Amino acid sequence: MQISIQKDYFKQAVQEVMYAISSKPALPILSGIKVMADANGLTLTGGNSDIVIQRIIPAIVDEEVIVQVYKEGSVVVPGKYFSEIVKKLPSDIFIEADEVFHVTVQSEEIITTMNGYDPEEYPVLPQMDESNIVSVSGGELVEMIKQTAFAAAKAESRPVLSGVHISVQGSELALAATNGQRLAMRRAMVEAEWKNACIVPSKTLLDLAKLLQHSPAIKMAISESHILFQTDSLLLLSRLIEGNYPNIENLFPKESKSVIASNRKNLLLGVDRACLFASEWRHNTISLAVKNGSQLKISSKSTAVGKIEEVQTIEMLDGEEELEIMLDGRYLLDALKAIKEEKVVLSFHGSSRPVLVQPFGDEKHLHLISPVRS
């Protein structure tokens, strides 16, 4: 193999496949990046037992030559050292690998040699059923991930809750995540003639969101044990989390005692201020109280420091004019940050029932937050 490549393209691609390389791989060869050169350009692959990322660098982009392939071939290079040296090189890079997988990396007068691995020993990607593919807008999928994945459980005492539930039901794609105390759900319309559901590690999806920043469209496919995300230049294959996800549809209350609409930014800032005095409590407890049918009082207290309270004007109220509920302020703050619309709606179902938070006029983006028991 013998190639030359523009440094910036190569540096970015190497960083992306390094997301999938573990510091303690199950197999020594999985500590490396598989580099394959052919007439179309360069393909980089990195993976572990749970995730594989493949990045394609085309030979020509917008009529500009990015990769010159003088000799086709492939090699597996040591991921850690290779990525570090690529970051530190000053200009375009020349790479050569011989028949015994000795690799030479050169940029200007800097020459690095390292021992590679036989690419034939690199694991083969599992085959996916291409009949179960759905196309999604890349920007919309990134937004859906950012609006849900944060709500997954951080601890893995219940592994299914550490993932994001993805379901395709004909024309609807839904992502949902919960840690048992809060839930975030986001739906979108897609074109699919099949139904399937799976649980994907939340970290995998957050990594995917970073990789998809500039992708207009992405194809998604689900098999019994894997999920595939693919664009023209990127492939991400992830192992699924086994188990049964909670029946979240039954968690959403059917009737509300009181519904209010507020300015999202003002509410977010008020909750953020209240959280300053809530940190001594295990659940960062703040109080929301509807007063006189037109005001929302946000408050919290600290036995050591003091208390804080403020009153905001409610833009709309339907139902009971007086109520109070205790919530984990961090969870409400996360929900308000995930919503981008100017106005939000909070639906209350009693002091011991979850609060529903959503953008005004949008039932495809929902957050459910359980109250704190005092």
C-alpha cells in the first residue's frame, strides 16, 4: 500500500474512528485502525466488541484531490500511536506499508515507522438485512439524540435503562430514554414499511451525534443483535443491549389537573437559580407552586445557607389555580435545555404524579419528571 493524503481530512477521520477503539481491547488487533486504499480512496475502520466505526475518505472532493493512491492495499496500524503522530504532523502525509506490514508515515522531513498487523486477521463486519432500512434526516436524528439520550441511567444496575429505546413503527421513528425518575421522548415521521425496536447504548448514540454534524441524510437498519447507521462517508455499527424495555406509553397520564404555559428561557433561568440552594438535597429539590391562577413561584432552601424564591407570570393556565409540587431541579433544567421552542407547557397531575414538560403545540417532544417525595 502506498498513498498520500491531505492532513486535515486524514486527522479528522482518524479521530472519528478512535471513538470505537478501547484502551483494553478483547483482541490485540482491535487496538488498531484498519487502513484500506483502493481506486475510490481510503477507508478507515476502528472497533471493539460493542461498536465499529468506519470512515470513508473519497479520492476527490469537490473536484479537489484528497487522496492519491499509488498502490492499493491494506494494513492495521497501532491506533493510539498512529492517531497521536497524525495529530502532530505539520502537513500532507505519505503512508507506505510493505508485505510484512511495516508502516512508514512521512510528512515533510519527519519519518515515523511502526509495526502493523495483518488486515486479514481483522474481524469481519456482521451482515445486516438491507430490507429493514429507513432513511432519516441527519440533522433531525442528531437533534433527537440530544433531546433524549441524556435521560438514560448512568449506572448499569439495570442495563436496559442505560440505553436509548429506538422504535420504528411504520411511518414513525421514536427515541426514548429513562432512568426511572425521568423520561425523555422524541418522535419523527419517516418512511418505512416495517416495525422493529431495540435498545442502543446511550454513549454510542452520543458519539454518533458528534459524527453526524454535517450529514444531510442517514440510513438506519436494525437486526436481532446490531443497529447500523450509514451515510455516504460514515458507517457505525453497534451491538444492542439485551432485555425488555419498560412499557413507557402507559407512563403518560391521560388527564391533567392543571396546565400552564410559560416562557422557556425565563423558566430555565429561574430553575437554574433555584438549583443553587438545592444542592444539599439528594434530589436537588426545588418547589414549583401555581398561585392565584396567574403566577408560578419557584423556590428552594438550604439549611446551611438560606433560601431563594421568585415569582414569574404564567402566560396561560387551564385547570386548578392553586397547586405545589417538589421536583429534582436538575431534571427540569435538562428538559428545558433540550427544548428549543420559545414557549413550554407544563402539565400537572397532582403533587404525587409526574409532571409533563413539552414545547407549546408540539406533542412529538415530551419529558416526564417524577416528583420528589418529601
